[in-house]
Amino acid sequence: MKTFQDVQSYAFSKKGNELVVHSIKEGQLPRIEIHSLRDGTHQVIEGVTSFQMSPDLEHFVYAQQIGNFQYIGMVTFGKKIVVTSLSNSKTEGFYNHFQWSEKSTGVVFHQMQKMGTIDEAVSVCLVDVAKKNFVIFSKKAFTNYPAGGKILSQPFECLYLSDDLSKVYFAYEHEKKQAEPPASNVEVWQWNSPRVYTESVQVNGIFDKRWLLWDRAKNGIELLNSDALPKFFLAGKGRFVVSYHPYAYEPQFDFFGPVDYYLTDLHTQKTKLLLAKHAANFLEVLPSPGGKYILYFKDKNWWYYDLVKELHLPVTRDAKIAFYDELNDLAGDDDAYGVVGWTAEDRTVLLYDRYDIWEFEPKTGRMSLLTDGRNKKITYRLPIHLKSNVTKNFDGYNSNEIEINNGLFLMANTDNGDSGFCFWEMNKPMTPFLKAANTSQFHINEKDIIYIEQRFDLPPQLMKNNRQFKESLLVQSNPSYRKYDWGRAVAIDYTNSKGQALKGYLCYPSHYEMGKQYPMIVHIYQKQFRDMHIFEPPSLYPTEGFFASNYTTQGYFVFFPDIVFDLKATGSSALDCTLSGVNAVLKKGEVNRKKIGLIGHSFGGYEANYIATQTDLFATIVSGAGVVDLPAFYLNMNWRTGRPDMWRMEFQQWRMGCSLFEDRNAYALNSPLSHVESIKSPLLLWSGKNDMQVDWRQNVTFYLALRRLKKQAALLLYPDEYHSLEELSNRLDLRIRLEQWFAHYLKDESPADWIKEGI
């Protein structure tokens, strides 16, 4: 085994035969070492200040400092390693911010110079991988280059390169007139301003970035965005610009307002309205990779715009299956399940429904079902992190091309919590590999599948599998953890009062004894069943004071119910689902019904506060950073984002679906403060006094009401802490206090001194 010191970054070649290590040791020149993992040899390139691998991992480009000058070089992997010098001229300053084309045909980057104490980009450079030549953009060559425009030298999202190398896109900051300094520092808050004052301050300058297209084939430059339409993405393989202004309909009161999308043909310079007042979900307006279409989601269905025929046409309008999230219980528009991708030349597009993958052919309008998940309640998805298979495209995204002729490797997840994978091939039966575990981070080659597996009682382990489902263990993390009894997690099926089928999971105490009844803590939020197989070891320092395994190892059951919501009935929905789940657990006869505690944080803290006002089932309740007064919270400022919190009430977790002034009664009914007189369970409240997500004064309000009513309660306030705790000493303190609180009320242990003072 070899150990590398002073490593800044590293990368492997495509086949894993070479390891590239960039190191910077104090007092020495930075260097690149290229290690052959086949024969053990290595090469060194001295003076390398930065490097970037190509997307196909077959090349890397680097900047090399020799004396006072910088040079550009490239390394190509193959049967032998080829090092090529690309810039022969001496360049003062340095090169930085390498950005490859998607197909690794070339790379663009900034030429930088120090202007006083600031590093500024003075030009844009390009390397053609095939020709191994070096090209520099010159402002002086173009009479229409914006006067005073400075090339932006940020490391991300300032350079793009087309695969044919004919188009270079780079960002610059346009020159602005300096405003006269104000006579005073007064803040002016106008009722009809597009954004409230605090958010206007935070977003000031974000629309100053301008983009230029350097069209090398036409030897010209074009401006792509403007003050009126500052945000954009490309379509039609760069022929079209889709632009919009994110604040077009301000003032409005959702987090994102609708936008108007405009389509500009760069060949004809004609602009027209593409989509009016469209939802601003940028994963649902997606140019196709072949350049023929723009796919978009509207009114719970997929549509596409044909860029040649200039027509809007339906994709899923006549389908009997929903392609929107049927389980969404938030107010506002329903999101699509997502896009798998397009086949070659935009022949077909693959779309997700709740379980399956469908194929749609624009030319014929034919829709075909490819997978068989719905009947078996198995959800099939590509192993990617986003819900759609996309690539960043300036201020939007592109759908990716996907090859299906040789089949697809898919993740498989069942409704009952099992997970695994499946190989799909056209017109062949699907046989998924499934386990009662969480499987994730799949990597696949010609022979093997590598992934992480874990359970509530099993630390993450690295597994290897193959098409014959021959599974083997590669690496077990934390092997010593397997010596201990963490308890186990089982699924709990139940229905709420409306007959909706729900799931939760119940964590058993370690060293569980059949026939014995145990205390139980119920943790609430929204839907939690999906986390049943996540391993979470005990911790001295949980950020919210609570880990299930901290309690299962101390003789508690811990229950995580799923909660679904009706609009304008957030509190009562949480109450209904929580009590229904608890009753399902109680039927098992393993829990002492007089020793049940409830805990929630943030939105879960709000739910716990509300439930405390409606039932005496719980022997005690703990609420962290929760809301108690909905009308007050509706008119609260979120000082972290600079936005009012009303959008969270109307459209997000509180699911009111209307403003406070449209239905004051609904806001009052869902406010724990409105029912505080009914509380019977002892409450423990906690907050960080720097919490900018949920105003900590909400907890103070609740505490004062409980104090005035002589209800048993305690409030823990942590100065200089946030929505979750950061300082280890405070995390330790909160964990200990929660354990002491529950031990007293659920196990009848003697109260700690700080509890005793309030009894």
C-alpha cells in the first residue's frame, strides 16, 4: 500500500489503470504524479498549478508554471501515456477554470492576470483535443464586444463549450452606472416592490451576469441575455435561446413565481412567447439532446414543443396513468415523476410514472409500457440522484440521451421497504434482486455491480453482485458494531380515520424480552417509513438531541409513523395519523400505553405542539424549534433568506392553501396556541436563539402561555445556536437533558435537579 502526502486532488483514468495525484508541498513546486497501476511506474510533471480530467477520463489538461510564465499541456491515456505541450508562447499570469465539452472534444479556460490585489480574467482560451492546438479569444477582434465588459472569472458556470468546438459561451459582467450614495441609511419598504426590502438586498446583482456566444464558425459574437430576460438556457443544439425573468410576476407569495418563457432563434433573431405564466420548475422544461424538441410539464401532463414544426403537442394527456405525483399533499402544482431520457436522435422519450417507465414516440404518438412495477408495487428508476436524468444547461437543464438497445440497469424499491436492482431488456421478463435493506450508490461495469447496503441494525457495507445475483461482501464498515444488539426495525401497517393506508416502522429495544412491556417514544415529521433501513448508530452529539438507537439501547421502543395531510387541516391530520399509528402498535401488546412519549423538531415540533393540545395519550412531549402561532408565523420574516414566511404557510409544509386573510379561522384552528388551555402532558421545549428558520420567540410565546396557565413545562434556549445545534457541548447537553426527561416521565426514574425544580 502506498500513501500520498500533501494531496490537493486526485483522479483515475477511465479503465482505472492510471492514478493522477496533484500535490503541493510547502517550499516545493506543485506537481502532478501519474502512477501506472499496471506496472508500478510513474511520471512526474513539475510546476502544475491546476488540472482537470475530461468527462470520458481519457485525458487531462493542466497549467504549468515555469519561472515567471505559464504553459498549457495535455496528457492522454492509452497503451502508453502521451504528454503534449499545447502553448508555446510565454504567458504572464496564469490559466484557470478548465471546462471540458460534454464529449471531451475540447476544453475552455480563463487566462488570468493579477490586477493589483485581484485576479482577473483577461481572455478565454480553447484547446482542440484532436488537433492539439491552442486558440485565444481576442476582444479587439470584435467591434461589438460590450464596452467596459469584464470577463467573469468565477470557477463555476462561467464557461461552456459545444462538442463541435464551434461555439464558446462565456460570462462577463456588464458595466453599470454607479448610483449616487444615499443621504441616509434608511430602509424603504414599499408595498408593491417586486421583492421585500431584505430579499432585494440579498439578490442585488444576481442578474448582472451576461453571456456572450463566441461563434468561431461565423467569427462573430452574440449577446444571449439582457436586463429584461436575464436567465436562459439553450435548445435545438444551440440554435435557440429560451429566456425568462424569474421575477416576472412579482409581487407574488409562493417561493417561486410563474415565468414567461421566450424562444429566440439565433439564425433569424426572431423572438416569440413559448410558454406563458408557466410554473418555475426548471426540471420540467427540458430541451431534448437531439435538438428537435422542448419537453415540458403542464396541467399534470407532459407536452412537447416541436422546434421545426413550431407546434405544441401532448404526450401523456390521454394516458390513463398519472405522470404527476399522486401522493403529493402540498398546496400548489403537482410535480412530474421525472424523465428517464431520450433515445438517439430524439426518436423516443422515456418517462416515469409512480412505478414504471414508459416510452413515447413523437413521430407516431405511440406510448408503450416498458417495465412491470405497478402490479408488484416496485418502483424502477435509474441510479441517479435527481428525479430526472439531466445535465445543467446555463439557468436550466437538458434531458440526457440514453441507450436502451442493450438494456438498462435500474434501481428497484418496493412499497414494503425492500430495495435492490434489476436488469431490464426489451420484451424480456424482469427479475429484480431485492433485499430487506437499503441499497444505494450503485456502480456497474461489464461484470460487476458494486453498491452500499445497510439496515437499522447493520452498518453500511460494500457489496459486489452480478447478473446471476451472486452477492458477496467486499468491505464491512465499523465491524465492531456487529458485536452489539441495536434492536431491530419492523414495518407497521395502519390506516387513518379516512381509511388511507399508511406505514411506519417500529424500532425494538435491544435485548428485547417477549412478554415484557416497554416504554415507547414516537418521533413525528411527515413520511418517515422510507428511512426504516438507514443505519444510525448511537451518538453523544446528535444535532437535534435524538437518535433512535440512543433509546433502543436504553430499553425503549421508538416508533416512526407516516403522516399525510389534508389542506387546511395540518394539525388534525398529524393528530389523526399519529394516533392511528400508535394504536396499531399498541395492539401488539408490547408497549406500556401509560408510558408513551412524543418528540418532534421543526415541522415535527409544530405537530408535537398541536398534538399536545388535543390528547392526553402521551405521558410527555418534547418539541424542538416548533411553531405555535400560525398567524404570527405567517407574518414573520425569515432573516436567513430575507423572505416572509407566508409562502411556507400557504404552499409548503403547513398546507393552508390560502392566505391568512382569506381564512383566519383555519389558521386559528391549526394553531397550538389557540388550544393551549387543553394541554395536560408535561412539555419540554427547546430552541437555538440564532434560529433563522423558525423564530425562537415562538417557543417563548408557548412557554409564557403554559407558565401563565400553570401547565408543567420547561424551555431550553441555547444562545448562539441555530435551527439545529452546532456546538458539541450544546449537542451533548441537549441529548443528556432529553434522556433525563424521558427517563423520568417514561421510566419513573428520579428527576434530574433541573427537572425537579419545575415539578
